[in-house]
Amino acid sequence: MSTSTTAPRTSALGRFASPVLLLALMWVVQFVDAVLPISFTGFGLRAWDTSALGGVLLAPLLHASWAHLMANSLPFLVLGCLVAVEGARRFWMVTLVVVLVGGAGTWLFSAPGSVTVGASGLVFGYFGYVVLRVFAPGRVAHRVLYAVIGLIVIGLYGASMLAGIIGVSSGISWQAHLFGAVGGGVAVLLARRRPGASP
């Protein structure tokens, strides 16, 4: 009896552990960056530099300042958990697709030599995934639920997401925002085509 009532809780905690752990890693990296006499920013995504392609994977973990990290933390956690509702495997799949697609677009369309860091590309990618997930095939009840969640997310973050692409100030990468969102859309398409993918 106790096993059956505990299992769903454990499963739910396991799902949400993924975005929490990834965010915690960002905070640890920022702390180490602040303590050591060197800056990790140089390990970020450096546009048009083929010798630094590892920055595509590292950039989301790095932040220019504590304020930068704090600005990304809450939307990352909220939107990341909404993706993780579908399971840890889905969360990491979406994360990887957003990192690769968003990173490739940022690397290609940013000014050569410019360095991009921060989790905002992931935030925009999760936003794109959550909003576009309603168009994936599945049970009607699930699609209605996704539509409601999508509308709430648009209401909460839609204006800031749009401003993050077309109204950014100097020093903020609209490329990371735009292509992160594109990566979220690509993740929806890949999730649709996976055999046996849950709706």
C-alpha cells in the first residue's frame, strides 16, 4: 500500500529534479567563476570560431554576472519544469536540441568573434516548446491541457520573449533568443516523430 502511494511522488520529484539540478549546476559554476582569479566567460560561444565549438555546449552554463544568472533563474526553472512534466528523458532531449540548434544559429548569425553566454537561449527554447507543444498529435484532453498551459505561459512571458528578440539592448544576444525558440520548435517536431513517444 505504501509503495503505490509513494511511487507517483517519487516519479514527480524525479522529473522536476532535472531542471533543478541543471540550474544548481549553473549556480555552482558561477560561484567557482567568482572565486577563481580567471573568468569562465571566454569559454562561451565564440561566433565563427571553429576552434571553440565546445562553447556551444558550455555557454548555457556560464553567465556574465550574478545579476545575469538571477535574471535567467526563475523563468528557466518555471519553463524547464513545464517541459519536465513530460519526463526527465523528454526534458534532456529538448534541452539538447535547443542547445544545439540555438547554439548553431547564434554561432552563425552573430558578429564574428563575439562571445555569447547565459541560459536565456534555453529559456526561449523551453518557451517555444511549451507554446508549440499543443500542435503535436495526442489525446484531446492532453492537447486542451497543453493549450491552457501555453496560453498561461504566453500571458506570463510572451511580451518579454518578444522584446528579447526584437527590442534587445546592446550586449544582449537576440540571436540566442531567436534560435533558442527555433530549437524549441524543432524539439516539438522531433518529439512527434519518435516511435512510441508519449503525447
